[in-house]
Amino acid sequence: MNTDLALVIGCLLAVLSVPSILSALTDRRAPRASALTVLIAGGLILYALRANPGGYSFAELPNVFVSVAADFLP
């Protein structure tokens, strides 16, 4: 798996799990599925950060998202 793709998927999973966590907490349920999703997202982000030789900076993140989107669009 490309490290850029792992970083983008991890970031998207982390962002999409926030509403699920908030919903579970407001309904006074345990956020089990949300916690698992956050762990998977964190693992993907850590993999991307460790596997990329130069690492990532915050200034690079928009370019990484655009390059991954450009790979999937025809």
C-alpha cells in the first residue's frame, strides 16, 4: 500500500469516526465500533509516517490529498 494512500485513508477514517463517537456518547452507549475505527485509523497514519522516508509535514498534507484523489480520477 502506498504511504500516501494509507495516510489519506487513515485521516478520513479518523474524521468520519467522530460523529459515531459523539452519537454513542450522547446515547450513553459504549463507542466500541468507533473505538475500533479510531485504532485502525491511527495504525494507518502511524504506518504512513514511519514508512515514508522523508516523513510528512502539515504543509504537505493538502498536496498528498490531491495527489491521491488524482490517482483515482480518470
